[in-house]
Amino acid sequence: MFKRTLRRLSAMNSIVFLLIFVFFGTVIYGYVAYRFFDKVDESMFLKVNNFTVVNGKMVPQSRNRFFFDPRIFILIRDDKGQVSTIFPHDEDDMENLLELIAYALPYQFETRTIENHSYRILDIPYRYQDNILHTERGPIVVKSIIAVSIVDSEIAALRDLLIIIVSGFVIGMIIIIIAGYYLARRSMIPIQSSWEKQQQFVADASHELRTPLAVVKSNAELILRHPDHTVEEESIRVTNIIREVRRMTKLVSSLLTLARSDANQIEIKLGLVSANEVIENIAEQFIPLAEMEGLTLQVELSEQLELMADKERLHQLLVILLDNAIKYTPPPGQLLITGAKQGSNLVITVEDSGQGIPTEDLPRVFDRFYRGDKARSREKGGTGLGLSIAKWIVQQHGGKIGVDNKASGGARFSIVLPVKK
Ligand code: ADP
């Protein structure tokens, strides 16, 4: 699947490069050609217009710099179509020149090639009253004046430029195809990795759902085997089913949160929140639960702590951490929540006196479905998704979450959240 996308992406990259190359190549060639011929054309135009008939003679009005341009020939065409060179008078070139101007169109610059030489031609009809010219052949009527310029050097330079552009294009195309493929491959890496993660996520989720479903199915089948039993007699199986359904509900809700977070569908509603209030509320909820498990829960808050946050999500984050602290701390144990300001950040820690987390597992605890002790996590109703959700909440607030083990034993989760007033 990725191979096809990769091919398409490299083809698209190459086409974009190609279009840019062709565009710039054409612009450069066009501009240079225009600049070359523009100068020649200007000289030809001025030179043609410089000649008029005065008292039967064709004379230049002024001897400006165009007059001296040796590459430009001036010819005249009479009313019978006969052509004669005027300036410079050169009978040797006459044959070529005649062929050239045979089909010249009035007022149009044209480029023609004869016998490996290229010429630019301009034919301007003669508009003045005094148009009788005395020549060796007798008087003739001047119909038009024609300028012909040799443009071999311009054509040669343009040909060289074209060769450079075309070879640049060929070399560029090879580089572009290789670079396009390389760039496409590079841009595919994050897509591929997120696709693989997503695949893994779906596979893990299905796997996690299979166990509770199997438990529900087997318990229900066992109940069906004894249709005469009372609910009381089957209470253990019914309890098993309810427990597994509860676990599935929790799992599905966590999966939904993560799937929505991946799709950026969950909005974080920031508002001014008192962290003291949130922490104290949670502590109130959790103290009886902790006591039931033979644990004590303490809160240490240095001052009034306020921050811009989503209150619900902050609450959810602390519930996840405290829930874990209770799950993974055997009695008798102590849990501690602290909150303090550090510069422009608020630092909240949740620590316990439990078994801590093996050092090699520390970098993986925030991964989806990661569970250090699978049996214990499952027994305590864990899904392996709590810390992934905690990490997502912290990231959505522009903060960081980390975990380490205390020297005295037990895990310590630290959250750094920007206050952002
Ligand atoms: P679970 O539902 O399994 O608790 P979590 O994502 O919340 O999933 O946690 C991932 C794993 O991190 C747990 O399975 C456990 O091994 C480890 N863990 C989390 N919190 C603690 C803690 N306070 N003490 C020790 N281990 C912990």
C-alpha cells in the first residue's frame, strides 16, 4: 500500500520540479532571445527610417550609430518588385538577399536561415511623396525600404543557451527523480510510523476486548446450563459478567478518548482554574478509597495556585495518577500530592510508597497498552491506557509529564504545566 503511495508521491514531486524547471527554462530562454533581437530590431528599425529620397537620391538623414552598424544592409524594392542594395552597396550578397526578402511581410520582423547564415528582416513601405530614385537602370519608384541584418552570433548564442538548458534539464531531471524519490520516502516515514501505530492500536484494542468478552460468554453459557438455578445461586457468575462489562465500558471509553484525541476531535476548554481547589476536591474523594486499601493520602500545597487549564481534564489527569498510586501501592503505604509554583510553571507531583517502576520500563509507561505487571493491572481493573491519556492531557496544556522512582521506594509522577495567565 505504501509502495504505491510512495511511487505516486515521487512522481508528483518530480512533476512539480519539472514544471518549475520548464517554466524557468522557458522564461530564461525567452528573455535572452527577446533581449538579443530587441537590440537588433531597434537598430534595423532606426536605420530603415533614416533613409529618404532627396532629389532622386537615397540619402541618410543622419549618420548616427545605427548608420554605422555594419551588419545591417539596406535595400529598396521598386513598384515593379525589383530590388537593389543601397547600403552598403554589395553585389556579392545580392543573390542571398533577394531570396531572403522575396516573401518579407510589411512591418514584421522575421528571422530566416539561408546557407547556414541567419538573417533578420524588416520591410517598411515607403510613405513619402518624393519617391522617384535615379539609378543606373533609370528612374524607379521606391515602394519599400528593407533592412536585413546578419544574426548568426545571436542565433549561435541562443543555440548554446538551449543546449545548456536542455542538458541542465536532463541532468536536473535525473537529480529530481532521485531527489523526488528520496524526499517522498522521507515524508512517508512519519506517515508509515503513525499508520503502523494505529494498526498496533487497533490490534491491541481488539486483543484487550477479547478477554472480557470471552469471560462474559463463558459465564453466560454456564448460567444457561442451569435454567432452574436462582439468581442468588448464580450470583458469582453474574458478578463476573458485571465486572467484565464494567472493564469493557472503561476500556471502550478510554479507546474513544484516545481515538478522538488522535483525530483532534476533542476540544480543550481553557479557563482560569484554581489548582488548589481541584487537588483538594480529588483528595477528598480519594481519602476514603485510600483508607479502604490501608493507605494514607496527604496533600501539600505551597500557595494559591492558579493556571489556565481545562478543569475537567485536569481532574481526569489527577484521577488517573491517584488511581494508579492506590492500585500499585500495597498496604500500609502513603500517597502524597504536592503542588508548587516554579517560575512560570506549576509543578504537581503524585507519589506513593509502592514497589515503583522497574528502571527499564520507565520510558514505556506512557505507551498505549503498556502494563508492567499484566496480572496485577488486570486484577485491579487496569487497561494500560490511563497514562497515555494522562500524557495526552498534559501535552494539550503545553506541559510535560515524567516519572521516576523515589530513593525511598515508590513511584513519583511529575507534571509541569505552564501557568499562561
Ligand atoms: P494500567 O491500567 O495498567 O494501570 P496505566 O497506563 O495507567 O495502565 O499504567 C501503565 C503501567 O504503568 C501500569 O500497568 C503499571 O505497570 C505502571 N504504573 C503506573 N503507575 C504506577 C505506580 N504508581 N506505581 C507503579 N507502577 C505504576
